Amino acid sequence: MHRQTLNPDCVFDTLQYGFSQAVISQGGRRLHLSGQIGVDEHERLVGDDLASQTRAALHNVRRLIEHAGGDMAHVLVMRIYIAVAARDDQACIVETLREYFPEQPPATSWIVVSGLSEPQWLVEIEAEALLPDA
């Protein structure tokens, strides 16, 4: 399994926001995660703010990847859906991404949406990872 992040000078520096411009991968097993939200294992909302929901969603991403035999360093790409109600609070996402991905962060898209499937949900995170061969 091989994973290489790309952050060339020919495009703007996204590392300051906690993600890479692109990721090259070869080999391994591909893991596709459903969107993870800010709830615990009992489906209880962890908080009504974007920071706590982002942290919980990434915690769920990590737990699923670890269950499949990988770790956060195996994440290739993420899509972060942010409810329009929380669009002005996005700095906490940067901080949390830097905690979870201190080196070689995944390629990431941030998408502001009118809402998620429950009105109290402020963020949903999809992820794809490249796991080592079994």
C-alpha cells in the first residue's frame, strides 16, 4: 500500500486549513465510509455546536477505520458537509482536522448545504481510506 500527498506550489496552500490538495494511492483495500455525524454509539447528539459535532464525527470515522484494520493516516479523501446555520463557525473544523491529521492530511472538500437530514445536525463527514492488504 502506498499513499502520497500532493501540495505543490502551483496551487494555494491548503495545509493551513488541515487538508491536502491531492492524494496518490496504490495497492491496499479501499474503505468507503458513510457520512458520520456528531452522535455517540447510542445515537445521542454530543452537543449543539459545530466543534463538538465535528470532533464526534471524526471520532466515529477513526473508530470505523480502526475496526477495519487501519488508522487515520490511511484516509485519502473526505467530504465535509456543513449546515448553512453553522457556516460562520468553520474555524473549529480546521483546528480539529489538524489534531486528527498532523501530517499528510487527506484531500478534502467542504460543502455548505441548506441542511442535513435532522435539523440539529450541523456537520456530516464522508471518508475514503486505503487500508493495508489483509
